[in-house]
Amino acid sequence: MQFIFNLTMEMATGAAIRLRWNRSGNSQGTIFIPEASAYLDHDYIILDTTTKTTIDTTEHNATRATFFRVKAKKNDITSEASNVVAM
């Protein structure tokens, strides 16, 4: 399982933000697990799962920082978390 890198964030439609990451050599069928937290180092919640390399989300707070990261999973192996981006 390859470590994901190059997680970026951009504005999407309305109040949504788009998270985008590099597949990083992970093969087709790899499940990506985007997560969010109000804290940099803990309490991350899973936003969704996808086999794509982007996700749009409104899971952020306009009055305080929200941190995002992504993990990759295939079979029973899960990668370390990607770099973190903040909103």
C-alpha cells in the first residue's frame, strides 16, 4: 500500500470544498478514505470512501480550522495518512 501524497484543497460549488490527491502508484480498486478533524493530530472522522482521487465535502467549520487527510486501503492493508491540509 503506497503512501498518499500531494493532498490539495480548492473551492468547489457553493459551500463545498474539493479535496484532491495523487493515486501515488496505488492500483485500481484501492479505496481512499478522506478524513476530517477540528484538531491536527487526533479525532479524525471518516467523511466517505471512494475509489476516485477527489471528493467534495461541506464538512468544515467557517469559524475554526478544519484539518483534512486521506488514507488508502486495499484488502486488509491501510496506508499511513497523507499530508494534512487545513481550511
